[in-house]
Amino acid sequence: MPYPAAEIPRRLAAGSLVERFETGLIEPRDFVAEMSGVLELDIGYDRFCRIWSSIFTETLVPETMLAGLAARYRLLLLSNTNAIHFEGLRESHAMLRHFHELCCRTR
């Protein structure tokens, strides 16, 4: 990356790219392309998504609790996160399989 970490927020603050993405006004692939341009990144979509979603490191709800609830109740998950984080969580957190339906607010 050609910029020090401290400069990244300043570069992003110059536009509304992250806000547009977080509110569903820009599609994930367009967001990654624009972000890569702003930060002069030369990485592919999948690698960017893995890095972007690497903030999720721990599970906050025990899977056994979700399994028990799912056996008795219909579980629905409504996420307020962006589309890349939502897909990353679906791939990396097996506990989400206990939900009967999943929905991301930006979709």
C-alpha cells in the first residue's frame, strides 16, 4: 500500500464512498473498485473482501444457545452491516446456519 495507515482516513474523508456503500447506494464490486482507486490498491475483489471483513474475530453468542433456540423457534437475522461484511460473516461463522432466514439491510 502506498500510504501510511494514518493517511487512509484522510483520503477516505475526501469523498462519501464508505457512506454510500454502508447505506446500500453502491454495489460491492463498484465499492471495491472505487476504494482500490482512492487508495491505489492492486488487489483482487476476493482478497479485498477478506481483508475488509477481517475485523470479525470472535463469536458473541454461543452456538449451542442458537442451536437450542432454533430447535424451538423460528430464528430470523436482520443485519445492519454492509453487503461485504454480511457475506463474509455467512462464510466464516458457521453459527449462522441456525437462522432460518438471513437478511442484510443494504440488499
